[in-house]
Amino acid sequence: MTRSSKQGRRKNRPSKRTRRRFIKTAGAGTVVALAGCTGSESEGGGTESDSSDGSTPGTTGSNGTKTIRVINSAYQPVQEVFTEIFNEFEQQEGNVNVEYNRVDFADAPQQAAQAQAAGEPWDVMNLASPGNNVTAAQEGLLQPINSVIEDRGTDYWNEKSLFKLDGDYYFAPNFGSVIKLNYRQDLFEEAGAPMPPFDSWDEYMSAAEILTDTSQNRYGHPVFLGNNHFHGVWPMMLTMMNGGGVVNPDGEIIFDSEETAEALQFVKDMNEYSPTSAHNSSIPDMRPPLYQGQYAMTWYSTNQVPSDIANYNPDLQGEVKVTHVPAPSSGDTPVARMTGTGYGVSSETEHPEIAKRLVKHITDRENVVRQLLGQPAAKIPMVSGVLEEDRLWESETLQQYEDHYRNLVSIAEDYGRIIAVNENPETVNPITGRALSEAMVVGAAQDVVINDMDPMESATKWADQMRNEYK
């Protein structure tokens, strides 16, 4: 029951340098302790291969109950689903107590490192983003969970959300999001603009031009230039689709390329069909103008279309469509930035086998369906076969937006890439994520669009800064 395209693992305790990197200011978290029934380990479906002797307070109770501490950043509706899932795990195990802590996105890495440094690790962790997870593994906070992945077979998972670090799996993904282009079909028809999907940047820009009517305060496509990691995602995708990037497979910064400069020039050209008010939009403010008629199309990640239509313009039911951001030409491959958060196990947990069983429980296909139904249509599955689950389509929202949602999942399957850590396929490197989160990519776009800097000059300036920062 609940009580509250161009493009050395360390298994020891994190060093002081590691802790300084993660421990900044930890925000307050919501802790939910789930108390399980008392019973023998064998009744719970497995034997703890390296069980604690009970000497550490809080991890093994006097009656033998093991406490498993979990941290994630789930939103409220999904948090409630997790509480149910953890209650069920307690009942399944028989002598396990799950302590659940929900923290904000920005606080997750710091809280995890702080707890581990204090000798009270979160046994199971999802640190809110691929970059956070990879950095935590590289800094020694997580241990390999090969058995969790391999017991189910790699075909069980979305292959683009699954990757290794130094030959080992550290994360089991459950769900994520993907960047897509949302567009108003009614406005396209009214303006006589070519309908997506687009085969090239020329078609993309032509549609933006046709759709722009400043006398009606209507713009074809906003250009967002805020100082936030998210605002750099679109120019980063354009750069990668054009053959450029931040870092190559050898870890060398390659941002100062002609391909990057061409992508930055395209951002500047598209700005002709964007209101200047878009430049400083916050992340939540990127969406409403589409439904209010100011934007004819815009890009975003988490799929809020059903709730946004209900909140801003219910008459648009069926008129807001989704497609991928196009590549420069039909011969180039689109890239859709994807996030696939995953669950890992602490390198210092006293109950590794229980923790791994909990990760398997969280990522069970039926439980992933339940998590997705917490916010219907908002996220995409990172395990296979979810769209074939009848229970998913019992949702009224998903029945209304079935084609929309299937298109969204197809974008992830066809073009998705976790560019924050996997800019180059088969290579894991969090430098790209840092360049995004530290506003270097969007900084290059700002210089070109706002400061009228030559695109190649801007690319070179920011590449040099990356080399200085990411030695």
C-alpha cells in the first residue's frame, strides 16, 4: 500500500571530481514509499545472489525486507502508474519495499550522485535524459545490466534506443519522444501550399513562404532561438541531415564544416517566414500559436497535439497532422532527434538482482502500455509490439488520434536517433548533448540570424569554443 550521419568505464565508487560534477543544487523531490508484505525471498520469484547481511540501515530491515530505492522524473499521471507498478512488484517479490522518488528533470543527476556519495544509492535510476544516463554510467554510478537486455533478446527493444558502452548495456528503455513537424492541414489547403511530407528543403521553404501572410499575422514556420538545449535541436538536425555534425566517431569536433554553414544559412533563410516573437519563446510557448493560427507549422517533441487541441482550439480535431522534418534533398536521409529514457541499476546497490528484476518489471510490455496510457499519445514506446496490444487502443484519445500516433511512431522507427549521445551510429559520445544543453548549437544559429554573422564564421567560432570546453 502507498504510504506517501558524419559522424573507460569505471566500476569503482565515483571520485571527488565526479561528485563535484553531479552535485550542484539538488531540488526537493517527491518521495513515495511502498511497503511490501513480509515473506521469504524464494516466494518472490528469485534468489538474491548477493544479498545484504542487514548491516546497512534502510536497505534490509530486521525482518529481512529489502528496500529498493527508485528515482525518475515521470509526470504526475504517469507517476501514479509507476506507484501501481511498484506496488505490484512488492506483492510479487514478497519481501521487498520500494521507495519511489520523483524529481524534476534538472535535479535527477545531482540527487542520484548525492545519494550515492552519501552511501545511500538509488538502486534503480532513470535520470531523465540519455545524456544524463550515459554520463552517469561513464562516471561509475551505474553497473552493466546485460542480463536484463539479453534475457528478452535485442529484438524486444526499439533498436535505436538500445546501445552499449564499452561492450555492456547499462539502460533498459521504456518510452521516449521524437521531434516531428506538426502542421495545419486546413491552412495548407486554404493557401494552396504543397502538402507534407516534403522531399527537400526547397519544398519546405516554399511552403513556409506561401503560408506566410503578415497582414493576417500568419507565418509559415517559426525559428526558435532561445538559450535552451531544446532550441538547438532543430538546427542540429538540419546540420546532421546535411552531412555535418558536432563530433565525429573519433571524438573530434567537426562543427566548423561547410555542411554546418549551409544548415545555418537555411535557418537564416527560414527566418524570413517566422515572427521575431518566436525567437525568445519558452519551450511551452512554442506550441499554442499553431492552434491559434499564427503558425502554419512548427516542430516539437512530446506529442501534446490531443491536449493542445482540446485546450486551444477544439474545432481543429483532425486538422493537425504530423510528419518528419525533411532532409536537404530526396537523396539525403532525414534525422529525427529522439529521446529514449532508460532504467539502470546503481553500481553500489546492495540488492542488484532485485533491482534488475524491478527494471525488467518496469519495462515489461504490458507495463509500458500502462505507462503510455498515463498520458495517451504523448510518448512513443521503446519496446517492440506495443502497437499490437489491444489495451493501448482502448484509450478514447488514441482511438481518435490513431493515424496520428502511428505516424509518430513510424517517424521514430524510420528516422529516429538519440543524437545527444549517439550522433554517430555505433558510437556513444555525450559531447553532442553537452553542446546542445550548453546552448552552443543554438548560439551558432543566434549569431547568424540575429547578429548577421557569416555562417562559416559562426560555425568556426563555436567549433573553437567546443574544442576548448570539451578537451
